Amino acid sequence: MISFQDLEVRYGPTVALKGLNLTMQDGIVGLLGPNGSGKSTLLKTLLGLVRPFRGNGTVMGIPLDDASSFKLRSSIGYMPEYDALIEDVSAYEQVAFWGELSGLNLEQARDRSHEVLYFVGLDEARYRNVSGYSTGMRQRVKLAQAIVHSPKLVFLDEPTNGLDPFGRRKMLELVLKIRGELGTNVILASHLLEDVERVSDQLVILDKGELKAYGLITELRHALSKRFELRFLEPLTSDQEERLAEIGNLLESLNGLYDIELKEADASIPFKWAESAGAVLVQITPRHDRLDEILIRAIRGSVA
């Protein structure tokens, strides 16, 4: 889907992306990272809006260079975080116009405008000016314009921004439909980990312009499979806490819970240790099932 080698992007003397090497597979990819991590710069680069200072890459097989920018933009769609809708124009007219900008002829653009507005649930409101639309409806107009020309890949920047719980659920359902029914690949950038986890099968994690982790969510969770939370019948003595070093690294101890990273990914080890140390282990909980754990550990450099 996307591949780049030694990709470096600069704004003057500031290095925004530092020598990224990555090949993304087809599917829905969640793009994560704190503010200033380089997410927006990466999106702009892949959209052909920012030219790399060094390195190269391809998007859906199309090189990232000026000569192929029109071909690139006709093959991808983009839903920006903030809208720039024309207030006194209907959704139908706007989406058709964007279809023409993406390379469709007038008749194709009008037909596709009807189709995608129906797809996003705005068929009954398509002739109304967007000035009277709710936030959720405006977000769906943006989504419609991103897919009107049947792109192979669509970039969604904070698609649930400003939405209430019902609107968020509706938008995420549409994201899954784009992949499942249209076969379109998706790059989803969001600060809401719950949204990313619900729809994505892969993750890209950036921090300070550097690639910290990439892979299937299941694989990244497996990379944390050595971390567990332990609860004993009685709090451990200081001597017993020190002995935990025999099986792993004690990361935190709070209110009788012991957060430990085992030396080996074997959940039976704490039970054997407890028996030898004279402690009664009553609960063991894996910590790798949470997406925030993956994000935090990746930024700290603990996930390959």
C-alpha cells in the first residue's frame, strides 16, 4: 500500500521526519503519536503536498514526486480534520465539484455524488445547503468528498472530531464499510485510542519525527506479552519484593498490585515463583491488551 525508504522531511532547519523506513500492508492503519510527533507532516507528504528533503517512496505504487502528483491525487482521498465547506452550497453540488477536481467528468461526478451521499447516510439531505448541517453531517460530507472518485486509499484525519458518542459510532461504522464494502485502504490519524482500536488492524506510531513501531495490533500486543499485573492473598514482604527480580523486573507496586515484566513470556512462572517464595498468587492479569500500553511502551522504545 505504502512504502518509503530513508524518508526525511524538513521545514527549513527543522527536521520533521527523520529517515523513516516502512512498508505498510493493505488494510486500515491507525496513525498514532503525541502532538508534534510528525503525523500531520507524514500525511501531507503521502498526499504529495510536501516534498521530501531526502529519500523516496511510493503510495499505491505511485512515486512521491512532482511528476506524478496528479496521478497520485486521483488515486487517493483525503478527509481533513477541519472542514472548508462552502456554506451556501448543497452537499450534492459540493461533492460533485470535488469529484470533478479529482478527475471525473461532469456526468460521472454527479452520479457519484448521489452514490456516496447515500453511502454516508445523507441522501435525504443532499440538496440542503451545508450551513444548516450538524457537526456529524458536516463530517460525513467531508467523508463523501474523500471517496467520491473511488480512490484506492483514503486518509482520514481525526474523522470523529467534535462528534457525540452516537456520531462517533456512526463514523467508525462508515470507516469499516469503506474497507469492507468498497475495498478501499484507510490511513486513520486520531488522538482517540478507542476509535483507532475499534477499526484498525495495523498501527504506525511516531514520536519526534521518528518511527517507533509498526505492525499488526495483534503482533504489537504480543511484543508486550511478558508484562503482567499480579495480586497476592497478602501483600509481599520487602524480602519477597526483592526476590521478584528472580523472574522479572518490578515496574510498579501499588495497593497490593505488582506490575512486572517477566524475563520469559510464560504466565506459569509467577505461580511457580509464588510457591517457592511462600506467597499465594490469587490473580494474574496480562497488561498487553490495552492500546495505551502499546503507545506508551513504543514511545519509550520498548516495542520493536
